[in-house]
Amino acid sequence: MTTTSTMDRIEKQTVLRAPRSRVWRTLTDPKAFSDWFQVKLEGPFKPGARVRGKVTHPEWEHVPFDITIERMEPERLFSWRWHPHMDEAGKDYSGEPATLVVFELEEVPEGTRLTVVESGFDGIPADRLQKAYRGNESGWTEQLQALHRHVGSTS
């Protein structure tokens, strides 16, 4: 896995030993997504949809999960907007700019190359910027590991 980052952008890339169709389903099927991302979702994934739920990861159960699906180009690109690192219970983050998360899939001889880019941190208020950036930078590393485990355990 490779990582590139500035304070506005996190980029991670990994190769999953699975066909692109399986990786796509794992990213865009709400049930499969819930399993590896550790969330409980309400609603389907489709462009323009606002999908809400709750984080189920231990110690993060108080955090809401709230994304707006931007684009879905089958087996190539999936993107959403969200408010990063919403860790303070009861706080309203809706006034902050959202970051954009983009998953790009590319077929490679070993399986599927997945690139994840989260950008737009420069719009996060200064008092939250470093915490949100650091939290999501390490969070994406953990999520890609979870995705590897999930894709490896499904057929």
C-alpha cells in the first residue's frame, strides 16, 4: 500500500487480489459496505442519495455516519461527500464544508488496484483540521486493511 498526503488531501493505493467486479460490489452494496466499513446503514447507494447510519466500530458507536453519494461509474469510480472525523457526540457539523472521498478501481494483473483519495480538508475549521486530517489518514489505512480482509473472505 502506498500513501500520499498534504494537509488538504489523503491518497492511498492498494492492490486487492480480487476481480474488479467483486471489489465494486464490496464498495457499493450497502450490506457489504456496512460489513467492512463497520457501519449500520439506512438506504441504498445511488448518485444524489443521502445515506445515514451509525458507526459500529468499537469505541466509535456514538459517531453518526452520514454521506451523500456523488458519482457511481460501475467498476470504475465511486465517490461521496461527508464531514470527516465527526467524533464529538451531539455536535452539528453540517455548517462545515464536506470533504470528497473518491474510490477509483483499475484492473491489474494481480487483481484490482484501488486508489482512495479524500480531499477538501483545507475547508475544515482550523480548530478541527489537524485532528480530522490525522484521524482520517490513519482511518483510511485501517479501512483498507478491513477491505482486504473482507474481499479475501468473500467469493
